[in-house]
Amino acid sequence: MTKKINLSLLLVTAMLQTLPAQSPLFNAVYWGTYLQDNQHYPAFNYANTDLIDQVVVDDKNPESIYVVGQSFAPPKTNIDACTGTKTIKLGSGDGYLAKFNRCGELQWSTFIGDYVQCLALDIQSGKTIIYVAGNITVQGMNGPSALKCDGSSSPIFQPLNDDNTDAFIAKFQDDDSVATLLRWTYYGGTNVNSISGAEDILGLAIYNHTLFAVGNTNSTDLGNGALHKSDSTYGSGSGDGFIAQFDSMLSTLKFFTYVGASGNDRFHDVNIYAPANGNMAVYASGTTGSSGQIASGTGFDQSYNGNEDAFLQKWEDTDGDGLFTKTWGTYIGGTGGEHGRFMQTDKTGNVYLTGFTQSTDMPVTSFAYDLVFGADGSPSTSADAYVIKINSSGGNVWCTYLGGKKDDTANGLTLFKKSGTSYVAISGLTKAASNFFPLVNPLQDKLNGNNNNQYYDAFVAVLTDVSSSQQQLAQCTYMGGSNAEGVQTGVSYHPSIAMGPNKEMYLVTASMSSDINTVVGSEFKHLIQPYIGGSDAFIAKLVDSTNSSQTGCTFLQRTGATTAFDDNGLLLYPNPAQDIAVVELFSSVNEESVTLQLVNSLNQVVTTQHLNMPEGKNIVSLNLSGLPDGIYFLLIRQKEKTLVQKLVKD
């Protein structure tokens, strides 16, 4: 009997084995933290399910990190909005927005909607503006009115829900220690066959203070009220994708188009390409089940491959009248089925898109890192991740698989350059043990810490961006604990990654693992907030520890906000405080030397007091009147002992 040999697999395996070794781009998890905000919401139960969908980092230095998702921590309650004049009802799963500083300290969090799935940042009047979007479900047809808190005379585009499931967009202002809700709007329509449509916004992008939103709908009238429309006719399938452009006040729908035909079509992401000279372009990507109305122009694949394809379209307003038209579109896939997830555009208009596939015949290029689906190219019900680079004319520059024997899916993507080399990083989930997964310079080298194949782990993989030479996998690592990562309740899209200003990487995923830090081991340097319970939202910072600009934090052993260290040791109140905070200290000896230091969230000492305390209880006032609102840490140094408490000035 003659054994059939897959020569292409042998050639690829040999080639990968002979590639020169790469040093780690990221050699440490500088910090990791599970999301909890009992400081501001002490009655919330963060041991319930908390999911996390996207992370975005601003371009300031030091940077701020913003994350969104859904939390079941809130009980059925109301929280204040519009400086206390209005309320937002919570309970049964709520969307959230949270901000962290570069050292992993939670700055604030807030809640709105049922699920927040995406966000985008803008700068308006010197302030950071955060737009978030997702979906909201109401009981019956009478939902709460959308809120306008900014005092502007500009109306809200859709103040009331059209049916029981609408998309929504909310606009917040980052006021350092708090997120201020400025306004929000519903965005929904109706389905003439069922009197009830359904919308979801899955991607946002900003251009010149206008907001582009993409997602999916089965409403026939979602474009009502738009100033400009490209395709105002809903397709005949089970859902259409849509592109919508709003003004900065969420008052005007400037542009709208459906995208889709006879299948289920949905957009997952949108990017803006704005060259110094030339037309601004809108790139929108997603997943389609339609054989028409998707591909056109110079897109490299004009034929639907079946079983759902990923797809990418380019839209331009060539004459500046506000009406966008499709320049080209392309299918991405093979015969097995694909999903398109996150993408990013570079400075020359190339688009990098990731997702996952069950096709053995993806349009991989000859110099790709991995030419073969799965472990050996055989068809499977499991998926591989893929990454594809498409140029501004719709051409396939390169495409590669990434995966192993088990299920591998990618959801996040980011671009960066180091030492003259361009890299494409993706984040995803895998159930492949290390003998079937392409680990390179891993921070964590065993699935679930023991290779038991029982649970999904998050992963991060970094590929070189090449034009013709052999593509390399520069780094690939698991990131997870002994339980499951990638937890979903309903529809959730994570893990997500984003780069910081000094080429550090931020990773987010939902996790049921209490021990990510111990499973990763010595490369995990600092755990900020430990695991609470259930599924927790988890945020990690991956760094090159030889680059001091990526590190430089002081990590303290911190206690609760109002609890004494022991029965008679320390008490700090009120907390939060305004102009004055009071510290009660107990000294067991007379004339004990104590130093009190107040440190801000950037670990800068802002006040220092040296005291000689008499024996017994001592009361010390802290003058906060000259300090900006925010999070501080009080350090009390007594001989070789340092006590620390968190203090919020509000």
C-alpha cells in the first residue's frame, strides 16, 4: 500500500522550521486586572457574568484605555444621569463603558443600554469624546426616552424606540474622574412582515467629528430621514448590513445604505482612510450569505463561494456632495464558510482583515506563513483563523491561515512597526494544545496551563507584513487560566487588542479563570484586581520590559476605600471626598515618626506630611482643595511598614 504524502504540507513545514529565530516582541504581561467597580457601585455583584468586547487606546501620553461590554453585575436599580436630573434603569444585563490608566487602575465606569459592542474616540473642544453603540431591548413597545444632557438645542435623531429591539448610540465626555453622558439616541426601524425589526451596531469610526456606524438589521425602513441614500431598499434575505453616518450631535442621519441581498448579511467593522490628497474612503467588512449585491469593481473575488463568505467593500464620496457610492467590493473565502471580524487600515490605504474559516481553499498567497488549513489540510468542522491584506484597489496582497488541529478563531487585529519591520497582530481563541498550535516565543506555553484541551484560551499572534518575501510568525502565545476564556452570553466578539503609544499591547477577553497570573507564571508581573467570580472581564498589558516607556508604574498593596487595616490601625473618611479628608491613625508608642504621602494615579507624589504622633488615636486632616478630581493613594509610612488606602476626590 502506497502512503499518500501532502508535498505542499512537507514543504511548508520545512520552510517554517528553517526560518531564523525571532526575539520576543513582548516578553512580559506587565499587569493584568479583572474588572470591578465596587468603589462607585458597592451594591453591584461582579461575581455575576461580565463580558468585554473591545478595547481602544487614546493617542495621549500617558495613554488612557477604554473598554466596553456587557455586565450582569447591576441589580434592578437606577443610576443618575444628566447631573442627577434623570436616571437610567439597570438590571438583567447592561452595557458598560470603563476607563483605565496605563498602570491598570480603573478610573471610572458607567452603564447604558443592554449591550455595548463597540466604541470610537474623538476630540471636541479639547475634551475626549467617547461614542459607544450596541443594542437595547425593551419590554413591550414603550421604552424609555433617549436622554439629552448637554443643554444643546440640537434634537436627538430618534428619541423613542420603534419596536422592542433597536440599536443605540451614546455620546460621553471624559471628565477625568467621571464619564459624563451628553446624549444618546435609538436607531431602529420596523419589519413590515412582523411589525418588529431588529438592529445591532457592531462597528464605529470617526471622520471630521462625524460618526460612521455599521451593523445588521431586518428592518425595511432604517434609512428613513437620511439626507443621502445609496440603496434604500431592504434585501429579501434574513438580514441586511447597513452603513449609517451621523453628525457629532446624533441629530442628523447624513448618509445611509443597505448592503445585502437574499442571504443573511451583516457588517462587523468600519474604518476610515483619509489621505492628504484624494478622496476619503469608508471601508466596511463583515459576513454575507448573499451571492449578489456584494462584490463589484476591482475587488479580487467577484464570485460567492458558498456557506457564507467574509467580504470587504470600499465606499467613496467622489464629488463631496455627501452621497457615498461603492467603489469596489470583494468576497473573501472558500467553499467551507468564513466570518469577517476586525480590520485596520494603514497609511497607504491597505486593509488588514481577520476572522475565521472552515475552508481548505482560502486564497492564500505563496509566501504566506501558513498555506494549509488545520493540521494537514483536511476538511474539518473546526475553524482556522485567517489574516488577509487587501490593497486600496481591492487586490489580494497576501492571505494566510493561522491555527492547528482544534478550533481557532480570530476577532481582534492591530498594526505596529518595530525596528523598521511592520507587524500585524491578531487576537483570538483556541482549543488547540501546544503540539498542534504554532507557539513562538510564548509567554504561556500550555493550553489551560496543562494542555488538557478542555477549555478555550485566548491567544495573541504577531505576523510580519511582507509583500513578496517569506512571511514569518514573530510571536504567538496563549493567554488564559485553567478555566475557560472567550465566554459568551448571546453574541459577544472578543478577545480584542489595541496598541499603546509606546508599542505596548492591551488585550481584553472574558474569562472564568481565577488564575491567569499563576498559569502564565513568572512573565506575569503584577495582578491589580483579582478574580471576583463567574465570568469576569479581564484586561492585560503586554510589554517589552527592556523598554522603560512601556513600564514605569509603581504597584502598591492596596486596601478597600473605607475599611481599617485592623481594629485600631487606620481609617480614612469621607471617601469620596471633596476639599478635606480625615485620617485616623493609632500609635502604640509616643512620638512615633510617620510620613503621609498622597500619590496621584500617575504615581506622582502631590503632598507630603511628616508627623510625630503621640500614643493613642491621632486625627490628621488632608487638604484636597487645590487638587484636581481623580483617584489618589494615601501612603502612611511607619518605620518599615507602609499602609496604603485609595482615596477619590470628587
